[in-house]
Amino acid sequence: MDDNGVITVRDLRRRYGGPGGRGFDAVRGVTFSVRRGELFALLGTNGAGKTSVMEVLEGLAPAARGAVRVLGCDPCRERALVQRRMGIMLQEGGFAPDLTVAETGRMWAGTLSAPRPVAEALGLVSLGHRAGVAVRSLSGGERRRLDLAMAILGRPEVLFLDEPTTGLDQESRRRTWLLIRELLGAGTTVVLTTHYLEEAEELADRLAIMYQGRIVRAGTPAEVAASQPAAESVLPALVKAEIGTQHISSLSWAASLALLDLSGDCLSGCCGLGPGDGGNLAALLDERPTRRCAVCPSTEPRQLRMFLFVGRAIKSTNSSKCARLDVLSARRAWP
């Protein structure tokens, strides 16, 4: 780990509830560092522990164990020293619904030592034309853009973004990516959580895939993608013809297999595939026997359910053609 990083995390653990069986370990020994001016992404499904890690980095919650430093300080115990140098975008900002967008900005600017002009911040997220509108009247996507505007209002050195593009349409998501790149170019260090594999692949200098409170893969997007067999080498020919291999995100593929290897997830969210099944993908794709899932009513072949799982990740990337991946196309692939 880079001890000179802007953010350093060693063996971070976070627990909810009491000791023993009465509590829950949300973060289980996470270690990573973030260098100045880079974007580090935490990737994982709901409940993986991403937000629990972020809240400790932001100084909103203490660590149960481990050491965390942000800009050289303990973000919880020395919060007053680092708060003015950080920008935080929570999953929901919780701004007063009766205030207008501009009033919200002025109120938030009053808590900062050297904020940028409110109009500038709103313009950066394309909300200038909504300055006089009450927060309660904003759409879900507009509220997320307001959250982002308030996070960058203080010109932070370190910016924490918890699922910043959730609820945004594709065009707004692309504009947000452009703004994040501009902030990175100006020297801002960014830590981002996301469900979107394409987002991590597009923005991250380095990333970590979390599962059940642990980091299971880490590195650059290229390194993580290289840790799994290439999609082109194992997907059936008919599937490749259906979607075109250029639409398959290598990171989507690698992340899907990493999680499948641990969880055995299937499309319905049950455990139709056993732990470790992702480790020998080629053999699975050649396997024909039908096996009923213990939770869902599926009696499809194991490799079909596996295809559906990976297809879910592929569909979330960038191609309208991928939206046609469904049970029918999979059945054509495996008669």
C-alpha cells in the first residue's frame, strides 16, 4: 500500500449492532490507498460494504478497527481539520424541500470558507435554469445533480461520490463523467462508489470490487479485466453474433465472474450456481445437465443461468443491442 497516498486505509473493519451473533460485520479488513489526483472506484452490489467504507473515510462514522487517514488526518477524530478540504456527495443529500435550488446553494455556501459562486456550481451540473425552483419540485435526476453541485461548491481537494449517477439519464450521466474528468484534471482526488461497470471502466484509474465486506479484486481496470478469461473466448458463437463482441465490456465480464465465483448468483438473485463455479467457465459452458435451483423455480441448464447472470452485467454497459439479451436468445444459444 502507498503510505504517501492522500487516502490510506489499513485493515478497516466496521460493525453494526452488538458483539457476537447480535451484530453484523459490514466491512471486514479492507486495505487500499488513493494517490493524489486519481479516481479510485469501489464497485459492488447492494450490501457489499461500499457505503460503509465511504462513511468512515468521510468522517461520518468511526472504524471498529484499523487505521484510516485522509490528508494525513483521522477523518473522524480530526474531522475539523479535514472537513473544509473535502466534498461529500451522499446517496441522498436531504436538502430542505421548501428551499429553492439557489437558496440551498447559498445556505450551503455559508458553511464553507472559500466557496465557488453558487451560480457557477449550478452551471457545472446544468441546473442554472432551475435556480428558482423548489427542491421538492426537482426530478430524481435533478436532485442528484444538486447533490453533486453542493459537493463541489467548496473546491475540495478530495471528493467523495457515493453512486453519483444513480437515477440520471444517459446524457446527464455522460455530462457528469465529463465534469468529474475536469475535476481530476484540476488535481482533485476522487473516491467513487458505483453499481455501473461501464462507469468504473470509463473513469477509474484504479478500482476495487467488494463482496460481503471484503475486497475480492483490485487494480487498474485492465488488470482486473485480465484476471478472468476473455468473454470472446468462451461465449457461444450465436451469442457473440447476437450482441457483437465489441459491445461486451471486458471489465463487466471480469467483475461478473469475480462475483459469480464467490456468490453463485443467478438472474433471480438466488444461488443456482455453487461457489467456485465461476472458476472454470469453459467447462461450465460445455455442461448440459439440468439442475433445479434451490430457491427459484428455474430448471434451465446451469450454463444458461450463468449466461443470464453475465448477460445482466453486459446489458448494463452501453449498447441498445444488449437489451435484447433475454431467455429466448440464451435458449437459442443452448438448444
